Amino acid sequence: MLKTFRIGGVHPPENKLSAGEKIQVLPVPEQVIIPLSQHIGAPATPVVQKGDQVKAGQLIAQAGGFVSANIHSSVSGTVVAIDNVTDAAGLSKPAITIKVEGDEWMPEIDRSAKIEHNITLSKEEIVKAIAAAGIVGMGGATFPTQVKLTPPPGSKAEVLIINGVECEPYLTADHRIMLERAEEIIVGVRILMKAIGVDRAVIGIENNKPDAIRRLQKIATKETLGIEICPLKLKYPQGGEKQLIQATINRAVPSGALPIAVGAVVQNVGTALAVYEAVIKRKPLIERVVTVTGKSVKHPGNYLCRIGTPISKLIEAAGGMPEDTAKVIGGGPMMGRTMVNIDSPILKGTSGVLLINEQEAVRRPMRNCIRCSKCVSVCPMGLEPYLLMKLSQFNLLERMEEEKVMDCIECGSCSFTCPSDRPLLDYIRLGKGRTGAMIRNRKK
């Protein structure tokens, strides 16, 4: 029997339209916009000035604190602006704009380096290299990787869990890198194992990717010890950290606690690949694979693109914007967010660009709650979404805190299953944001 997590979950239509499309390299754009905050934590601080010449892989902004990440130029050219730009959500954020001139890389980056299975660096050197390269969680959370690899005093890692689930509908970027870059991923996993001092790793992959499971099993069996490929039952949101930990090693992370509380460190397969490139090739995180998809998209595909590339360029590569497009979503349909500016850049955490057509985008009118409790039964965190929505409507933040709204992973299972079409997640997100601000103010 396939493993999975125990509480809640749904199975939305998969719509993996681009699963069979090999990764294509997107041409370098004429200009890139590289935001200073592409990660959880403090924004990076610029170390270049307007008019400076930069190369691909050059440090252009330094981590602004312990929880922060370095930012590197993804292209070679001239810095033409260091100013606020409008992001995908329509908000003004600081960024560095670079006009592309050729494609010259920093000399220390060895893009042709052969795959090396013998990891000679110490754990301290590995963490230092990862921090220098600006690696963050590539699954979308964008937590600085070096911070995850340095557990707080008194905590001890026992197992590394690699997230190859990609349970979000439509997205296939992780699937493709598992097929096309499997050996590098396995080396990246071994590097991460050494960094946290464990001799066991589990790679969780949902069973709708049998080709990726076979590919990684073959390499893990041949080249490594201590790495297990764990096929999982199809159930959303299995890619959530707590859900994946329970599914793979049957440990429950307590409310408010981090995975390290049960001896686990979780990283995405894309992060493992980026770690491999940082340590073996000395290549910073300056490009990533992004899925561009949608039922009306002419050529759904997976594209390797430089960080800072305008989203509009990816849409052009996939055949252009379909006439019936109603929404452009960053990420997948369950947890992704609507974009209002498609000239905004691809970020380190951009896993997909989803073009929703008019038929799919129609929101049915909200009706009264019928007390069916379906939202409760599917919540993977054991919360009561109908109650949290009501508390959010009335701004009862203290009560929301009591009802553990901060445990919500914003997966959208509640809204997906609601027969009355109530926008549960929208209200819960609003209330969670206000509750978080209240808690932070209390601590000051």
C-alpha cells in the first residue's frame, strides 16, 4: 500500500499538460529586473551601483541578516537602475535592473564540470558555499537554505526528506528535472546529507510520476547508500512539509513546531539540484526551470530561464497569451496568486506561470454555509475553516490565534471542496495576516 499523510487532503484534477515536454532553454532577455527580496527574511543590500559592469554569477546584493540570502546577477551587462519596481502583485519593491550585453560568466563558475560523487568539502564548507550561492527553497517557500542546515542548539537532524511530490495541479518543473537531471539531484542530496550530518535520506514522489521514480531508484541503487525513493499515494497537499514528513517517516510535527522537532530537515528537489551546482560547479542560483501552462496555452512547456526574465517572455515562448485568458497565476491553481503585472520578473521561487481561461476562472456566487463540515474533513492541519472564515470576517484575531490559524498552510483544500462556493481561503489568509501582525507587535 502506498504511503500518504493521515488527516484531510483532496485530489483535484491533475492537468499535467506539460509533463511530457522536455526542458527548453529560454533565450537571454534584453534586460532583467532582479528584486532584492526573493526569499523569506530581510532583503539583500546592493553592493553595486548604477553604471557598474557585471557578469553572470556576480554578487550584486548581500544577505541583509541571518535569515536572508545573497542575490547574484543572472546576466552580463550594465546596471541601469537600482530603484523600486512593480512586482507581480502590483506592489512596489526594490530591485536592480541590468541591461544585457553579451553573456560573460564569472571565471570561477565551471559550467562544464563533470558529475562528482566524492564530496570532499566539510559540512561547514558546504553550508558556507550554499550561503554564498544564495540558495533558497525552490518549492515556493524560498526559506534561505543555509539557515535550514544549521538547526538551533539542542536540535539534531536524523533524516533528510526531499520533496519531489509536486502535488499542485498543472506544475511539472520538478518532474522534468527529476527525469533530466536525476544524477545531479542525487549528488545534491548527498551533499545535503553531509551538511546536516545524517546517513539517511528519503525522496518522496507521488505515484503519478512512475518514470521519475524509476529513474531515481536506478541511480540511488547504483551510486549511493542511505537514499530511499518513497512512492506516495496521490493526495494534495502532500508537498506540505508536515504532510510529507508524516507520509514518508510517519512522524507528526507538533503545532507551532518546525520539522527539526521530529529530527527532520525538508528540502525540495529543485533545491537539491541548486545545491549540487553551487558546490560542484560554484554556480550561484541565477536560473531555474519554470512551467508555463494552461488549457488554452498553445505550447505548454518547461523552460530554463534566468532569474529576472520578464514573465511575458515565458508566455511568448509558450505561444503567446490566449485570447480567452482571464487570469495569470504565479504557481498552481490551489496555492498560486493572481498576477497583475506580467512584465514582472521570474524569481527564485517561481515554479510556474498558469494561464487560466475564462471558463475556468468563473467564480460561482457564494451561498450560505450548510454546515456540512466538508472543509473540516479535508483540512490537512485539523482546523475548522468555516469557523476561521467567520472569525476573520469579524476581525476576532485573539480567537483566531486560539483556533490555531497560524497552523494554516493556505493549501486551499477547504475552498476547493466547499459545496457553497465560499471563499474560505481568501478570508483565512486575510485573518492570518492580521493575526500574525498582532503576535509580532505583542513581542516588541
